[in-house]
Amino acid sequence: MIAEILTIGDELLCGSRIDTNAAYIARRLDLLGLDVRYKSTAGDNLDLLEEAINLALRRVDIIIATGGLGPTDDDITKKVICKVFKRNLIFHEDVLAEIEKRFAARGVKMPSINQNQALLPQGAGFLPNRIGSALGIVIDEQGKFFCALPGVPNEVEIMVDEELAPLLAQRPGNRVIIRRVLRTTGIIESALAEIIRILPKIPDGVSLAYLPSYRGVDLALKGTGTVAKEVQAAVDTAAGNLRQAVAKYIYTEDDRELEEIVGELLVQQGKTLATAESCTGGLLGGRLTRTSGSSRYYRGGVVAYADEVKRERLGVPETIIAQNGAVSAETAEAMASGVREAIGADLGVAITGLAGPTGGTDDKPVGTTFIALATPAGLTSEKYILGRHREANRERAVTIALDMVRKALLGLS
């Protein structure tokens, strides 16, 4: 079954709103085995929206539209639906009663304009909206399935999950799709490709996509077919080959983030961590504390941006900074050992660098970053030249630091 997602609204075309609905719907349709071939956006224009819907009807089996179901003059979706499918708008007293009840429950008088939301296309099916006033509209005829949803993202997500997905799951013709993601860090996309290119051929029906970001490269496997056991076996074979080739770079095979994996390893080993940050300004501590229960293993951190803070709070000797600079392996190591001792943690990790875009020299260009780890076994540090983009450098430095901790806990070199 081939599908198209159509999002509606001038705000999406001019960029004043980011279209998150299309991405969410696409993920859910993909899990149902539907083949999303097209995504399109139409503005709040009757003729252009009519053209967009008619084009979708010619080329796909399933169209999911969002937006334009509100009560105001720019909400034109219902009018266009009636024109395309040759329907009339019919007033539904029961729908109006539910809308009035919803406003009353909030202690708000319903504006009279909201009565327009009780006008719905004749003969259509409706999807409940338990948090909003606009119903979903479904027209399923002559082998075509059309659904219009409101444009509010949280309403879309609930209606897709609770109403639309179960409805679509009952339709014949869906494929079996099985996905597996091997999340890697500490290696760039091209280096991964060099390793993977010599592996046995990926089984038929399975595709591999490289999804790079500042935090690493996800290896996304997608298996498609008609027999679930066969698809699962093919994906398992491909994943096993990848795992064997790049095992030390894989930190998870689900949707967990690197900081969650580090936290789980610390808990399993009964160890604690402290952080010292200069150029990342607390970003590492923020990543670690995003996970509920992180107080079990994260003791705390020091943001030592100024040199005097490095000296006074972390005990970095003035001679080290004077001789080597604040951005150096020696300073990073002193910061790591200093925060480990000051906070009383089993491990201390430190970051110091030139995030940019200013401040670089010939010897230490922008992006130069030193990351150090202090453990009961001793000190280690690494130098990186990350790039010229400030936020990318900060994000990448934090990811490298987390991976340094992960590898130390696993005994990986």
C-alpha cells in the first residue's frame, strides 16, 4: 500500500512553524508496513489544496492530511474535501454538544465560531479527538483511503496512535517491516563504510542506511517482505555481521542514548562519576542528568571556565596552566583528577578546548580539545581537532567524553 502525507498551512511553507507532523506520521505508517512514497505541503489556498489532494489520489492508495480543520476563515480543508469528493457539509448536533461540553469542562465560554467544527462532510467517517475540538475525517471508497487530521502536533500524535493506526492496521496489503538500529560512536561514517564494505552481502530484502550526527553514526537496517520469520532472519543475519565487524563502536541496539548506557554501566559496576568542564560549560553534566535516577552514579561537576576556577576549585597547579596553557593535555588531566578528588567519585572526566569560532592559534587551532579521564588505575587523555562550528564542537566533545567513560568501564581500548 502506497501512502502520501499532506501537510496544510501557509506557516509551514514560510518556515514560521516546523512540520513535525509529517515525520511522526511517517514513522507510524512505516511501522504498519505502509510505503510512504511522497510528502507534500500545500498552503491555505483552495485551488492549490484541491490540486494537491487530486494529485495524491492519482498516485497513492492512502493519503493522510493534517491541518486546516479549525473554525477560522483560513481553515479550508473541509471545503476542499467536499469539492474533491463531491460532498456537502452537514451540521451535526451531537458533535456540537461534545464541543460545548469540552469548553464547559474547562470553565470557558465557547466562542460561537467553534460551531463551524460541527459542520462535517456528508457520509464521512470521523475519528475522535480526546484533547481537541476538531474531529478527524475519513473517506474510504473506490480503493482510496483519505484521512484529514487537525494540525496541532499533540492532537495528531494521540489520534494517530489511538485511532488511525489501528484502523490502517486492519487493511489488507501491508508489508512486514522489521527495523534494527546499531548505534555507534567514536568512528566516522566513511571509516565505518570501509569496514562494512568487505562484509558478506546484505541479505535480499534488507537495506542498510548510515545516519550520521554529532553524536555518532546509526547503522539502520530495514527488512521488508511478506513472511515475518523470513524477514526477521534476514535482519538478524545482517545485524550479526555488522556487530562482529564493528562491535567496539556499538553502544546500543535500541533507541537509548549514550549517556543512558554509561549510566547503566556505572550502576552495574557500582561506580560513580564526576565531571569537570571548561568549553562545554556544563553540557556534559546536563546530558548525564537527563536520565531519571542519575543521582545513583553521577556525583556532580564543576564548570571551570575561568583559569582561576580551574586552580581554586579543581586544584590545577598554576605552573601547569602557565607552561602548557588552559587547553592542553596536562590541564585536562589535572582537571579530571582534581574533580574526582574534590567530589569523591570513582571516575573523573574533564573537557577543555577551543570551541570557537574565535581564539585559535597556529599551534592550537579552533576545535582543539583535550579530554581526560581519571580512574583508580591512573590518568589518560586524548587530543582532538574537532572543527570550526562552536555548538558542533561542544556536542562532539561531550559525546567523546561519554564514550571514553564507556570504553573504560568495558575495558575497551
